[in-house]
Amino acid sequence: MDCRQCNEDMTAYMDGELEGSAAEEMRIHLAKCPPCHGEYRDLRDSTALVVAHARELDPVPEIWNNLRNRIAEMPPPAGSFSIFRFLTVNRWATAITVLAATIALAVGMWDYMQYQQSQSDLEASLNGYVRIRTVAERFHGRQLAKAQNVSLNMDYFGPKDLKNPFAEPQPVSYTNPFKSEDR
């Protein structure tokens, strides 16, 4: 083992983290090398001193408050830009910006609500159209059944007095336009 490796593993050796042959190599190197043994002794004595004099610190609140105030009073480093510093210096600009953002949000929400209402009105209109169209198709089916002298259940086709506003009555053709022999 060389001195560099010894210095890297010294705290692990002190803490008992080296195992087997590595711990044995460290012990042999420390016995043969006076500089590394002196480093190990100093590290061991420093650790013992810290452990002997370690105590729980109880910070005084006045000290912490004084420290916080001093940090807050310190000027920012030269050349640094902080948006928070801008906000504290220009309070009116900050208030106007917040007001403008609030107004923009309110207008956006109002526009969105109007859009949702128009979508709801359109959907209701389309549903009404589909209902009217369904009744008209039933009426047309009843008229077709009358023309063909077929008896159908009239409850299925709806009221008798509805007229189809989308088409004029046309004579019914019973020929298939897709077959060549019927042309």
C-alpha cells in the first residue's frame, strides 16, 4: 500500500469500515511509515477532541433575527438582476400588472362562458331540428304507406296533421333506377 492510498482509506480504517486484508495492509503501512502514522494519530486525536466537546447548540432567537435582518439589508451582488427586487421597488407597476392580468383573466373567462352558451344553444337547436325531422319522416312514411295501400301502425308515424316542410309531394316511382331493364 502506498501513502496516497493510505490517506484515502484512513477515515474508513478509523471507523472500522475496512475489512480483512485491506485493514491488515493499512495497519502494516501505518507501522512502517512515520508520516502516515503521524497523520493517523492527528486525525484520531482531533476526532476524540470533537467528540469530547460536542454539545447541543441552543440558538438564541435574537441572534437569528439579527442575522436575518442583516442579510435582508445587504445589497445584491453587482450585475445581478432579480425580478423580485423590481417588484418591491416598483409597487405601482406591480399593482397595475396584477390588475391587468386579473382583467385579462376575467375577459377570457367571460368569452369562454359565452362560447359555451352558444355551443349549448346550437346543440339544443340541432336536437330540436332532429326531432322535427324524425316526425316529418314518420309522416312521409305514413303518406307512402297510404299510396301503396299498405296498412301500417299509425302510432309509429306520429300525428296525422304534420306536413313535411322540406319536400313537395312527388309521385312515387316503383322502378329501380340501377337496373338496366327498368329504364
